[in-house]
Amino acid sequence: MKGIIGKKIGMTSIFEPNGKQTACTIIEAGPCVVLQKKTVDTDGYNSLQIGYGEAKEKNTPKALLNHFAKANSTPKAIVKEIRNCSIDKQVGEAITCEIFTEGEKVSVVGTTKGKGFQGVVKRHGFSGVGEASHGQHDRQRAPGSIGGSSYPSRVFKGMRMAGRMGGDRVKIKALRVVKIFPEQNYILISGSVPGHNGSIVLIQN
């Protein structure tokens, strides 16, 4: 598995050689620094620990400062592990967006936008109780019945109701790498990616 940490920049669209216009998400992928290589012998599993983004030294715990110093790296804001990583890099070396190729399929992990407390129409796509006829008042966006009275005399677990929406960790699979700009560390990925502009994402393959 390959992986790199990046920051969502925004969206654009490009024309591909076949003349088709494709909507793309721009991600600033890396450069990331290899902070640690974990093996089965030392840690019980294989992984590559990478860091992305700069953090202030005064806000970094001393234990982490020593950890970064072992890799000859400055303090990093984001640290993630990639299990069973196939990238052949040593501690202290940089990982760039060039580990991917155009046309390759990738998965992107991110945190969705937080929407706050929402009703059932926005949160679950309910259509509401019905029209404002026959004496109905303010029922267009109501959830309707949530259970029986005499039986089962309770609300089943998992009932779709109003509540907090968004802010979830989401993985979008089988997205295509449309174009790579190594000079700017930009990767253009077809389709949408979870999160707001400026949010941190993890690109995996």
C-alpha cells in the first residue's frame, strides 16, 4: 500500500485528451517526511510513520521533539501511519506526490463538513409528512411516526431521527488520479473529496 498526507485546496475542472470535461479536487499532497519504520520484529507489524505540515517547536511536547530529531526533521503538525507500506524510503527521506501515476485508482480518507443539528429531511433525505392540506400545520418537514403505542411501546434502536450531522471520518474509494503537478505538489483527483477547503486528507492505494 502507498499513501501520502495532503491538504484539500478546492475544486476545478479540466478537459481531458478525449475532450471530456472532468470535475476534479485539487489536493496539495506532501511533501511528507518518513519519521519511523515499524517492523514485525520491533513493533509486531509493518508500517511507515510519516509527518506533514510544520508545527511550532514551543507547542510540541519534548518527547515528540526528540522523536522528530531522530529523523532529522522539524516538528510536524500531522503524523499518520501507513500499514504494510510498499514505499521504499528510509527514515528522514521525503515522500512526494510522484509516488502516484496519472490514471491510477486511489482512496481518499477525510472528515466531512460539520452541519450541526439537522432535521430528518436534510440528514436522512425524508420527504416530510405531506402537503399542507386537511388541517395540517407545519408538518412538511416532520419525521412522522417513530413507533407504536401499545406495541412495541418503545422506539427501536437505530431509528432515523434528527440529530448531529457531519464531522464523520469517511473513505471514498476508486477515485482516479487525473493529473499530477510535481512542481506544486498538486494531485488532481476526479470527483469530490470529503472535507472543507484546507482540511487534511489521506490518499491511499
